[in-house]
Amino acid sequence: MQEEPAFITIPLQTFKDILQEVQSLKDQINALESRQNEDIERLALDIALDRQRISRLEKVKPQPLQRDRAEILRALIVANGGRMLAKEVRLKMHLDKVLFSQLLAKAEDIEIQSYRMD
């Protein structure tokens, strides 16, 4: 048995009210979508700015103590005629091997040569 289509009759004003409500809902949806797109763009910009800030923070500048140590290292080398064994410098500066290696890595103007006794 096939069901016959049923028709519902409503007053014209009720129909117009329904259409107006549907249009109002469409307008609200469009406004929300627009706001969502603006929020996405703002968040993307915020993320980009945060990445730039993080990048600047990750660039480690030598701390005052590191600069002082680099100056002391240069002074020691100059005081000893421009050449000195790394072990002697490290011991005079009271630095462990790790700190001394880091100091040498930061001091770009100091040339490191291997020492070989013939």
C-alpha cells in the first residue's frame, strides 16, 4: 500500500513568519562563519608572532660572566706571548672541561691549534 502525499494548510502570515525566521537564522550563520574566519586569521597571526618571539628567545646571547671569561681568556693568552696550552688556561681559570669547551666555542676570535711534540 502506497501512502498518499499529505498537504498541510497554514495561514499565509504564519508561512511568512517561518520564512522570516529562516532568513534570520541564515544571517546568523553567515555572521558566525565570518567571525570564525576572522578568529582563525587572528589566531594564525598570533601563532606566527609567538614563533618569532620564541625564536628570538632561543638565540642565546653570551651572559656577562661568559663575556668576562672570554676577556680573561684573551688576557691570559696575550700575557703568555699569544700562545698557551688549553689545559693550562683551563686550570688557571678554574673551569671544568665542559665549561671551557663552551667558552672556546663562544670565543670566535681565538684560534685553536693542536699541539704535537716532535
